[in-house]
Amino acid sequence: MSRDAHNHNKESATPDIDSEQISALRDEMIRFARLQLRDDHLAEDAVHEAIAAALKSNSFGDRASIKTWVFAILRNKIIDVIRERSRHPTESLLDEDAGDLEQQFDERGHWRKEHEPANWGHPEAVLANEQFWLIFEACLEHLTENTARVFMMREHLGLEISEICTELSISESNCWVIMHRARMKLRLCLESNFLEEGDES
Amino acid sequence: MMNCKQATRLMSQGQDRELNMAERTRLRIHLFICSGCSNYNKQLHLIRETMKRIGTRGPGN
């Protein structure tokens, strides 16, 4: 009895992070890294490095935290890649086309009737909807590379606007504009695709 | 009087910095009378929540 209890404790305290588990996570990690880096090679490199770092260590708790922990490593790798790459910016950062966004408003700056944002229903219900996540990722991919990078740094990696500006050497006012357009564009894409899926609760 | 275009800009900034008292008051009044912007504001919060969870959601979690 006491030996069983002992074994059980031992297993739950230090589960093996086996290669099968890692490869199940791998696909998800690659998809995640691609979304942020927009470059297959860089994404795979970042994932490989994160996995290698994970396999080297064996200090974690349960299965759920393995995933959280591996993604935390991956996130740091992604930040490194973004920092490295932003030292050599190749394109203008203010490249999101604002034309589509402007025409949602009339000449007095009010929403045109057909563009007025709708009620999406209860947030938790939306987040529980698998279709919403698929559309969300597709909409993220529609952002231009630079906009997506700034948006990810702010919203996913949780950096402050001032940090992002410094990292990417762009003015703070450009940063605000990029964030604003990213949100507008993402919202518009979500609304026109998600609500049309018939989820008009 | 603030219009929707200005309100959306302020709502976005409100996600990234602390708005001052005057901005908050003007925005609050606008949201009170404008259902489109009020929905927009809720959508921004949902987008933020989604972005936070991306990558760590799913059955394995």
C-alpha cells in the first residue's frame, strides 16, 4: 500500500518527457512559430532549438505544464529571432493598406450602417468555438508580415509599445498606427467570416 | 463630440497605454450612445484574450 503510494507519487512528480510526446507537440509548435515568424526555416529552427532545450532538462510537473513550459521556451526563441531580424529591417513598417479600413466610416467619421460592428455574443462561447480559432488564424495570416510582427510582439509576447518601438527602431506614433490598423483589420476579417458561419447568437 | 473613427483609435490606444481622465470621459460617453463602438470595444477585448491563448490552448492542455 505504502509502496504503491510511493510509486504513484514518484510518477506524477517526474513524468518522462518522451519523444512521442514531443513530436505530438512539434506540429503545434511549428504552426505557432510560423504564424509569428512567417518563415518556414526560421520557424523550424526555433522549434528544434526549443525542443533540444526541453530535452536537456527534466524538471517539470505534470503533462499540462510540459506543454506550457515547452511553449515558454519557444516564445523566448521567437523573441530572439525577431530581435535579430529587426536589426536588418528590409521593408517599410507602415505597409498595411488603410483604404479598406477608412471606408467603413462615412464622411462624418461614423460607422456606415453596413459596417457597424455586431454583437458576437458571449466571449467564452466564442472562444469555445473551434471554427472561431480556425478563422482567427486565417485572419492573422492576412495581416502583412510587419504588422503581424508588431501585433504579435504586443498581444502575444506581451511587450510594451515603447519596447517594440525601440526593438524595431520605429517611432512611437507609427507603432500606435500599426496596432490600430492591425486590430481594425483583424476585427473586420473576423466579423465578415465568423458571423457568416451562422453563429449569430 | 467624438466620432466613431476617433473612438476606435482611442479604444486601440486604451489597450496599450493608460488613457487620461479627459479621454476616458469622452470615450465613455461615446460608448454609452454608440452600440457599434460598444461592440467594437468588446471585440478588441476578445481579440486580446484570443491572442493570449493562442499556442497553448487545445486538448493537450
